[in-house]
Amino acid sequence: MFKRIWLAACLISVVMLIYIGRLAWLQLMPGSSSAAVLSPQASRGGWQRLSVMQRQRNLVLDTGRGDFYDRHGAPITGETYSAVALFPVRRDLRGQPEDLSELSRLLGVSEQLLQQKWDAVREPVFWEEEGQSLPMRLSDAQTKRIKELSLNGIRVLPYRNRYLPQFDAKHVIGFTSQHPEWLQAEHAKELASGKRKLAEQVGGSGLEKSLDKLLHGVGATSVSYFIDGQNAPMHGLDMRITQPGNRYYPLKAITTIDLKLQNEIENYVDDQGMKEGAIVVLDASNADIVAMVSRPQLKPGQFQSSDGSEWSNHALKAVAPGSVFKLVTEAAALEAGVATQHETFTCNGEYGKYGLSCWKEGGHGRLTLQEGLAQSCNIAFATIAERLKASELQQVADALGVGRQAGWHRDKAFGPFSGPLRLLEEEERGQLFAAARGNGNGAAGREGLVGEENGESGDSGESGDSGESGNHVMSEMSGDKGKSEKSDKSEMRGMNGDSGKKEKRGSRWGNEEGGMSEKSEKRSGKKDAALKAQEKAAMLAAVDGGVLAQSGIGQRDVRMSPLQAANLIVTLLNDGRVMEPRLVSEIRYANGQRMVKLPAQRAQAIRGRIKPATAYALRRGMEAVVDHGTGRSIRQGLWAVAGKSGTAETTRAGSARNHQWFAGYGPVKKPRYAIAVLVENKPPGSSHQATKLFRGVMDIAARSQEGSS
């Protein structure tokens, strides 16, 4: 008897030891399911936590992502409204039929459809109307009535909507999307610790991307609803709200955008039918970006092309500027002393070499350099361009900030940013000359020239260049045909900092651990600088008279973005001082306290500066453009304005197209705004829409200024 009892006790003890050992293994050993979902600090009691997780259903109410505000404090992103949440509860336990019927009426659907959708719920969801991607917005009356219903698994909860319905998506702000591959590559440690999740939204473009690490925040706000293993509500537990306990988050990014002005301009260009192009409005005093409009309109989640190219911010894409670049050519000629404002030129319509002609048939006759700018005479500007050395034109372009990324940036860590920061990551550099290729004798074909007299309703046309839209295409120069190399894309790929611990950095862009040592990096930097100097010397040496003639009128390989064109105007208004267009002025904590200021700043690494007298001469020339030149059609308006028009030839799908430009400022006596307008891919012979849009945008800005004063 005792022997049987002893054997039974031993057997029970062995079984218990096996179960205890297995439980210890699952709970404590690395690689267990507990370790896989819990951080090391939270591994104790992990199975208890998992047990609770099995009984609760979570719904994210607010991701905790920071929001954007305009310069006046108006919200650009972020709103909270009441919505209905459905939790997975068995049909027989949901509530009384009359309450379900009332709920279906309030939601505007049949009771049968409501039950069908509820049956399909496996995880908590917000109720969405048919065809909508956002939760249904409840009125105060609907909210009150639904709360009075006795229904299990139905709750009215606050939903945080990132993009406000009254504001269209904006390229400058960008969008968020799921990007698990990027998260795994860049934030593996945060994923492992549970701070980030693969399914979360991250910045996909614009400021959403460049400031993603700061905007991410410190955690989401979610609600938990407890049910048992048979999807029956666990009475007594009801709901539990989980939210970060940090009063400093989410952050607030204060932009330089005037949201009211931005929206008015967007509505205006859509009413005017601009299908493709961009408008940039800068503060004339410090180059702050007041408005930036790009078309086609940004529609996150909707692909019309395989690569999403329709999402591109056209304000940051570099294309041929046409005669807008004549401002740079004249500045170089005046700085080098190869021409004066009152020198006269004779234009009979033909240059006499390179196959180059003026846009005006029969020519302009005798005219001064200032009149040459007003009338956009190709002959006058090809003449002074050929007098210049390639290095002289390049030097002045550099001094004016042309051919480089213009947007605000820092090359080193500062404040909460543990690495370099470029606010406008997508900005293309632009260029003056292409990299050295084969030798050419400089004969220019006539294909790259635009005749632009488009009638009194439009602007007189100007020179352009031919080639595929978006590519750097070389006009025919003595049989040397071909496409030039594409302009450099922005090398900055993401802001590498947050408010936490700084990463180790070595190189200019930031090296990971195990990267080059500081000494080897310096040696590499010297080699790179020497190589770039050699490449630049070779490029300039390959520039002949034909290249200079076409480059001087904004053709051949010259590329500029609307942002850079607007900034060129600001530079001339500030007597040659080059600023960096700023999009964010400061970042604040949730309680309003400032976290970091991003001050307006002069452009970095700019060598030299044009004389104030040169800037003054160019401003007078731009006044003449509107007074009696190619921009005379826009003399009438709320403000007196000045500027320079431009037209550049291109091709699209084998068809000839024109890029139309106008860049200028207003009011003339006390400039408030610098504006650049680009209308892309217009059929040849079209009226100059960019000039008309410039006048309209300036009038909108004038009314806005009067309303705020």
C-alpha cells in the first residue's frame, strides 16, 4: 500500500517538475515566445501579460505623431473628432434589437448590413461609411444618442485624424505611409524593444519625411476592450485607455507657410487650369517660404504611374529656365566688365553663327543691354555671353546661389538633431554646364530656340531648349547631339536625429559604427575635393563659344528649380546676399515651450558676392520688363511689379512642348514677396500662362497683406 502511494507521489512530482521546467523555459529562456514579444526589462511576468493580451482588443486612437502649424499658429495637420468603434463581440451578446435598430439608423445603414459588417470584425475598428477611408464623423446629437444605447462592443471614441478634410494634401508637407523595410533597416533596435512597430506610419515625403524622427513621438494612445475566449464582454473590466505619460509630446513643428495664402493660391491655379508646374512665394526679406504649390495635386495612396512620379514636388525639380537665366548672364557681364547697361547692340533676328536666332522675327533693331533684358533679346545676350570666360559665368552663378540646393540645411548635428538636416530633401541641385564630354566646335542648331510672340493676351516668348522633359538635353551644337547628364539628386536622405541619445558620427553625412576613422575620412575628403576640382576644370575647359552663347540665354544644359528662381530674385533684392529658403522656423513641445529654433540664415559655402550696383541694374531691368517689355500685359494690378519671363522648349512623348516661366517681385517700391511661376509642357504657341498666373498670385498676396494689416 505504502509502496503504491510512494510511486504515485514520485510520478506526480516528476510530472509537476516537467511542467514547472517547461514553464520556466518558456518564460525565461532567450528565443522563447515571451522573449520575442517582451523587452528584457519587461520579461518577468511575460506570460501573465500575454494572457491579458489574449483577452483584450486594442484600438489606436492617436499615433502620437507631431503636427504642423503655419506661421500664424493655424493647424495644418491634426484634428480630433468623435467616431464609432466596433469591438468583436458575439451577435447574441451585442444588445437589444431595438438598440441595434436605432444604431443602424444613426449610422445610415440597414440593420442587416450593420450586423454583417460587425460579424466580420476580428480586431477593433472604427466605423467607416461606404467608399470612405476615414472613420465616420459623428455630430454632437449622434454622439449623445449612441452613448445612451445599451450595446456591448460599441463605443464612441475620440479619433485623431492627421490630415484635415478642409485642406488638400500638400507636397511641401508630404504624406505618411507604411514602410516596414525602411524601419527594419533604420530602426531595428527600436523594433526589437517595442518602441516602434512594422505596421506604423512613417514619413514618405516632404517635411513628414525629413522630420520623421522627431515627429514620431513617444507612443500611441489606444483603448483596450476586454472579452473572454468566446468573444463575450468581461463585465467589470470594460475599457482601459493607455497613453504616454510624457507631457512634452507630441511635438509641434511651426512652419513658415501662410496657410490662408497657400490655400487661396491653390484654388486660384486650379481655377486657371494649371495642370503641371509650380508656384513658389518667398518672403523678400529673408527668403522664408510663404507658399509652395505643385501640380499635379498630391493624392497619397493613388498611383497613376508605376513609380509614383506624379507625386513629385515640381517646385523642387530643376528644369530649363529659358530667359529667366539672362539675369545671371547680365550679372556676370557687368561684374566682369565686358558690357555696360548703356552699350547698344544691333539685333536683325540672326546671330550669324551657331545657327542661333532671336525669337522675334526680323529682330529688335538697335537696343541697349537694359532694353535687351526688357525685350528678352537673344542676340544681345548671346553676344555678351560669348565675351565671358566660362569660369566668369560659373563664378557669378555660384555667387548668386544658382546650380546648388537652395533650401535651409545644416551639415552637422545641432539641438535635438543628432545628424545633418535638410528640410527639403527632394530638392534637385540644378546646373550651369554639364560634365565634360567629347569636343565640339560650338555650332548651335536652331531647334532649341523658341519664337514667343503669343499675342497681346500673353507674354512675348523667349529662348528655350529641346529634349525630353525632365532630362538635361543638349541642343544641337555642330553635330554634337545628345542628352546631358541628369542633375544631381539631393544626397541627404533623412534626418538622423531625435530628442534621445545621439548616434556616433564620423563623416559629413554620418557614419555608422565601424565606418572610416577620422583621419582616413579627412584623407578621403581631400581626395574627393581634388577630384571635384579636376572635374570642374575639365568641364570649364570644354566650354566653347557655342556653349556660352546658348547657356547665356538659358538653354543647353542650364537647369533651375522654381525655388532656386524665386531665391535668385530674393538675392537681387538683398543686393547679392544669398539666403537659404526656410520652411520650419521652430519646433515646440506639446506645452508650447520651444525645443529648438531653426533661424533664417545666409547660404553656406557661397564664395563671393555681386556688387550692389549690379543687383540694382538688374532690378531696373526687371522693372522695364513689366513697364514696356515682354511682361507689359501685367502692368495693371494691386501692386506695381517687376520680373523676368522665360520660355524653354522641350519634348514630351515625341511632341514639342514649352516650359513657361515668370520670376519677379512686388511691390516695386517696397518688395514684400518674391514669386516664381513655372507652367510645364504647354503646347507651342500657347499664351504665356506663367505671366498671367504671376499677376494673379501677386494680387492674392496683396489682398492678403492688406487684410492682415
